Amino acid sequence: MKRLFFLFLCLQALLTVKATAQSPVVFSGPNVIIGKSVSILEDSKESLDLQTVSKSGNFVPSAIETPNLQLSKSAFWLKFSIRNESSSDHLMLALEYPTLTTCDFYYPEDGHYAVQKLSDTSNFSKRKYQHQDFLFDFKLPKDSTATYYLRVKSSEEMVLPLIVGTPAHVAESLLKANILWGIFMGLIIVMVAYNFFIYLFTRDRSYIFYVLYVTFIGLTQTTLSGYTYRFLFPGAPALFHKGIIIFPALAGITAMLFVKTFLDTWHRTPKLNRLFPIPMFLYSVAIVLRLAGVDQLSYRMIDISALATTVLIYAVAVKISIQGYRPARYFLIAWTIFFAGIIMFTLRNLGVLPYNAFTNYTMESGIAFEVTLLSIALADSINVLKKEKELSQAEALRAAQENERIIREQNVLLEVRVKERTSELNTALEDLKQAQTQLIESEKMASLGQLTAGIAHEINNPINFVTSNVSPLRRDIKMIFDAMNFIEGVALSDTSTSDKKAQLEEYKEDQELDYLQTEITHLLNGIYNGASRTAEIVKGLRIFSRLDEDDLKRANLNEGIESSMIILNNQLGKINVVRHYGEIPLVECYPGKLNQVFLNILSNGIYAVHKQFGEQSGGEITITTSAENDNVQISMKDNGIGIDEETIKKIFDPFFTTKDVGEGTGLGMSIAYNTIKKHNGSIRVKSLPGSGAEFIITLPVHHEVKIN
């Protein structure tokens, strides 16, 4: 493989105009990519020193902007010359590929060659410049030329984007990269947090596998870009080295698990589903090989596993999309965008596409689009499930009505045919219980629908606020960079101090730099407020999402009520909510079940207020909590259409509802009554038609289990 690659480099050299050496890089600023001005020498035995290399005539010119040395056990020497025609004699060489094992830079100094050595196997704190890329600075007087050597070796594939620039311009380029990575990781964290809390509520395994996949794909990109070496493992480079293989392998495994559960491959494509263990096994082998120290084979195993995974997932997504399953179409689009980003990134490394700001982040952009579209696909699957549940609910209601009709007919003949009809009556009652169970589950799905709508509405606004501020902030930062470049140009010019000052004052007035600081502060405050609001919403969701907990816990009921209001916030419209939260003790209870009670009562109150006021203002809901002796009392009062006396008598009966067909199941208040009874508490209703209604809940602070 090494010989074939070296032969390929030789053929490239023969096809170029240059014969045995590259022309010097003419540096006039600000940053210059020097890949095409580099000559390469393979040191297969790792025995060559600088003296031998400097006399060698076997260097092969590079024909591409980003030399790609592939996967090799050899060390490689790179030779290049630089002519400095800039105004600065202090230059910097940046190698933007942080996964090299060693990188030694030889540069002339005081008549001999000095060397700077960097390695990703040593502690990060030992680096002169605290950055994951390989950065070397050197002196080169103006209008002079010097030859430099670079020795590189790695257990991974070696792609060498080499850039020469002044320290200020290199730092500016690195800052831009850090900002873009911050945005990328912010998106990854938001997707992980959002879908994890959805999982806590739904317990759908698709969400937890998606969360794991996004986590590991984010760790993969941060590792390949060196950020885990810089921030997570600065004192343990061995962990960074292992993570180069382990993180993408775990990303591949969790991707397979996510596809299996999300697309239901077991039922939709059983034949292709049987192939899923193959790439998962290959990824596991890659992890074992990296842990055992077989580095290059583990890297090649990752390539093979990724190819098998891509082909298999594409085949599955296409087949299920043809079957008409809508979430599969979202998935296919997301996977295609992700794969397109990888292809463009690979073409850049091979020199087919140029090395620039666009091609530099195609993989990260593809991942960002992929995780966003997959999150949308997961949300869409909930909508599909909701429609299926609504159909099931309607069918269950029809079954219940039919059962009630049968029971009424049987009651007419009960006195004369008691013994004959007893077994049939028991069967009918059993069917009724099953129908009731199905309706209770449907009620839970209705709560899930409210949660989904609330999340979509509440999180969308602050997130939109953040994203809408990013573009003007990016524009303002660019203006700052432009101002820095202009100031530097003025400072280095030969004009007088007064002329320089006049130019700066004119530029400052023309670009409105005084207002720039105010605008940036305003944009950052907007982003901070949007992020803070998102954090508050997530906190409320965490409190509400304990619906299925079966253990008694001491809980703050004020927080539970507030989390329910977060879910219902998008339904309020112009309704004013008045909160009188008292200082109440923690209550021993089942928090998730009480949250459902609060959600049902408040939802009914909102419905009643909307019936009374429509879209007009004036509607109001008042929530009051207080403590007395060993009890906590909660009052939820509205000024809606109110409840008449006959309705109050039936309000806690199962299947009783005053809402129109399709707007309620008649189980919400029945569930609320039984939940309060289970807590040894009480619930009362005070209302008059046209004057609103008040629900008063009394709960003991300490829960005592009653033995019948």
C-alpha cells in the first residue's frame, strides 16, 4: 500500500510542470495555503535525519492543496521554501489536523537548523500555544527566502492542510473556527437535551438511542477536531488517542440501534434487519483493536464498518420509504444530507474541491442538518402515533357505547333470566373494563399531545430568538475583524501620525463603530435571554415528566403546578393567570400523578374561559396554595362559563363530559378524583352558571397507607 501511494505521488509529480522541487511560497499576507508548494519524502524505516533528508533528491512534489498521505506506518518529510514579501518578520505555520502522533518542524536559525517538536501523546499543557492544532512560529526577514522541513507520523490517516500567516491572522482564523464549533456544539447539546426530556416522558426507546447517537457523533467530531484533547483529556492524551476510534464506533452502533427502533425494521424489512449485527460486530472489533494497540488496523476497520453501515441504512430507508412510512422519508433526506457532507469533506481532502471556509465545515454542516431533521422525524412519528391513538380512542368509545346498550337490554330481562344471563353479563362487564383501560391510556396520550404542543411552542420562541441574533452578531464580528485589518493597514503605512488619525476617525465615523459595541451587547443579551428562557422551560419539563413514577416522594406542589402551566402556556391566549403561591411544606405524594390532576383541572378551566370570552380579553384563572395544620390546600378558580348543580353531581363520573364530541373523553376528572382519593385527600367544586368555577384540593402532608 505504501509503495502504491508513493508511486501515485510520483505520477502526480511527472504530470506537473515542476520537476524535482517546488517553487518557493511567496508570502505577502494575510494567510497562504502552501500545499501545492510542498515536496514529500517517505521514510519507511524511520531512520532518516535532517542532514540526510536535506541532501536527498528523492522528494516528490505535491500536486494538491491539501496533501493526503493516507494511512501509513511510515514517517514522512515535507520540504518547502518561503519568500517573505510581507511587512512582518514574525510568521507562523499552522497545521490544522490535530490527530498526528508527532510533528517536528525544522527551521533555520543563526546559521543552523533548530527544531520545534509537538505530539498528541504528551500533556496538552506543555504546548506553547494552547490550541489543538500544530502551531509553529519562526522568524524570516523581509525580502528573504528560507527552506523548511516538517517530519510527520501518525497511526491515523494523515491529511495536511498547511497554512502560513502572521500570528495575528492565524489567531483570527482559529477564533472563527472556535466560534463555528461553539455554534455546532450548541446545536448538538440542544438536540440531546430536548430529545432526552421527551424520552423521559414517552419512554420511547427511539429517543434514547437518538440521544446516544447524537452524543457520540458530537464527540466524534470534537475528537477529530482535537477539542476533546484540548478540553476533556488535556492530561490524558492516551484517552484522546483511543477516542479517535471508540467514539465513531459507538456512534455507528447507536445509529444502527436507532434505525432498528425508529423505522421498526424487525417488522418492515425483516430480511435486511438480519444484517444489522454485521456492522455492529465490525465496530466492536474496531474498538477492541484500538484498546489492544492495533491502531492502523482499527482505523481501517472503522472505514469498512462505516461503508457497510451507510449501504445498509440506505437500503433500509429507501425500502421503508417506498412502503409509504412518512418518518422514513425524513430519515432518508437527513441521511442523504449527512452523507453528502462526508463526500464533500473527502473530496476536499483528495484535492478535488478547494480548501476554504465552505469545504472546511461540510461534514459538520451535514451533521447539523442531519440531527435537526432526525429530531423533526421523531416528532412527526409522535403525530402519527397520536392519530393512530385517536382512531383507537374513537373505536373504544363506540365499543363502550355498544356495551352500555347491551347492558341496558340485559337489565330489562334480568329479573326473569338472572341465572341464564349471569355469565354473559360478566363477559360484557369485563369488556367494559377493557374499554375503560384503553380510554385511560388514550387520556395519557392526550396529555402527551398537550406536552408535545407545549414544548414545540415554548421552546421554538426562545430558540428562534437565539438563531435570529446569530446572523447580525456574525456580521458585527466580521466588522470587528475588518476594522482590525484596516487599523493594522493604517498602522503599518508610511503616512504621518495626523493622517493616520484622520483616516481612523473617518473610518470610525463611516462604519459607526461607536454603535457597534452597543449592538453586540444587545445581541448577546438577546441570546442570553433566549437561552435562559429555554433553561427555565426545560426545568419545568423535568418537573412535569414524572407521570409514571410509582414511588412516594416528597415534592413541592408549587413547582408541579408551575410545570403544568408551562405545558398549557400555548393554550392561554389572552387569559390572565394570577398566582398566589403560599409557603407550603413538601408533600409526600406521587408527583407525576398529581401533575396530571393539575393539568386536567387547569385545561378544563382554560376551556371554560375560552367558551365565556372567546378571543376577547377579560378571562382569568387564579391559583392559590396554602398550608394549614398538616394539610396543604390548592384552589384553582376561573371566571369561565361555570357549572350547574346537576353537572357538579356527575362531574367525577367516568365517561361524563360536557364538551363536544371529539373534544373530551370524560375520564379526566374521574382520574383526578381517584388520584386525590389515593392520596387520602379531597376535592370539592364550587360554581354557579356564568360565574366561573373553583376546584379546591386538600392533601395531607404525610401519606398514610390505609389497610382495608
